Amino acid sequence: MILLEELHHVSLGSTNILETIKFYQGLFDFEIIEQSEQHAILRLSTFNIRFNQIPGYHCTVKNPGETSLAFVLDVDDFTDALTELEEKEIEIIKGPLAIEKGESLLIADPDGHLIELFYQEM
């Protein structure tokens, strides 16, 4: 058995590193851990995403069950998120939908990566 210590990052493509950084910092307050012309590593809490510059890249995944980033919010922040998405003219692809004890919605980043925002009441 290979004994892993932790997950360092998930890698995703980006056609424009600066636009990607602006999106994730402006909407979700990700911190820049590392940046060059060819990549950026962004962090939220203990989760890192590495975006790699790939000219002409666009994610073609349409099913969030196949690949997506899923972020949990509390119910009040979910309601506020709806307002902020509308103000920033970010399209809600699907939702809000009722899920187990909560709601969920789906958006995409500038490169088409699917992002689920959801809350569940306990």
C-alpha cells in the first residue's frame, strides 16, 4: 500500500491564467499560492487548484457527476450567493434545486469547469 500524506492540488486547464485568478479571487476569495505565466496555484482553506495555461482550452464536461468542483455554503450565504451571481452576471446553469435537506446550483468558470454551490441543513 502507498501511504499518502495529503492531497496537494487538483490540476485544471485555463486559457487565460489572469482571468481565472480574477474569477476565483473575486467570487470565492481564493488565495494565490504560486503564479507564473504558465500556471497558478490557488488555495481555499486547505484545498489547492493548479490552473495550467493551455492555449484555446475549454472544458467540455457538461455533467457535474462526471467532473465538478463542489463548494458548501451555509443557508444564508447560499441566498447571498444567488444575489452576487446575478449582480456579476454569472449564468446559473442549473438550479437552485432541492437536494437532501438543502439546495444546490451549478455555474461554470471562464473555462467551462463546472462549479456546484450547495448547502445542507443539519
